Amino acid sequence: QVQLVESGGGLVQPGGSLSLSCVASGSSISRFYVMGWYRQAPGKQRELVADITSGGTTKYTDSVKGRFLISRDAAKNTVDLQMNSLEPEDTAAYYCNAKRGGYGYWGQGTQVTVST
């Protein structure tokens, strides 16, 4: 049974940094053809933040380009999101996602709050 568990969220001031990590159990991350981070702010739809394919190709939503970096660590079986220059608009619940065989798995989410 595949499980994804996120960690690393919290409260940070504008301009600060946070690092999120998603560890997969029940499967090696190499079996997922794409893994990503999504976020959902109150009253808004869930949106893709960034994703990375098994081949290492990355994609970012425009608002985080140049500030966020997604990576996969096969040794740790994780997909990580380094978030820099955080803005209040980045405040949301962040969810890890992994796709395999036409099915998507989700983590439970971790809250990121950017505020003074």
C-alpha cells in the first residue's frame, strides 16, 4: 500500500525559506513516472506548484519560478520542495502527489503560512 507523508511546513516571515519533504512508503519513487507538489489556499482550487518526472524533467507554476526548487532523492525515497523568497500568497496547505499506472496518490498535506 502506497503512502505519502509530508513534513516541513510551518510559519515563516515574508522573504523567508522553508523546505518540504515527502517520503513514500510501499513503493520506490522510481516507480512513479511523475511526482509533484500541489497547494490549496482557503476558498481556492488545488493547484500544481511543481512536479518532476522519473527522468528529472521539472515543471513549475509561473508564480514560483526562480523561487522554488523541486528534487527527487532516490536514496531517501523522497521528493523535496525548497521554497525561497516566500510571499504571503504562498500560504496554503501543500500536498504531495505521485502518479503511477494512471492512478494518483496523495499525502495528507502540510500547512505553510507566510506572515509577519
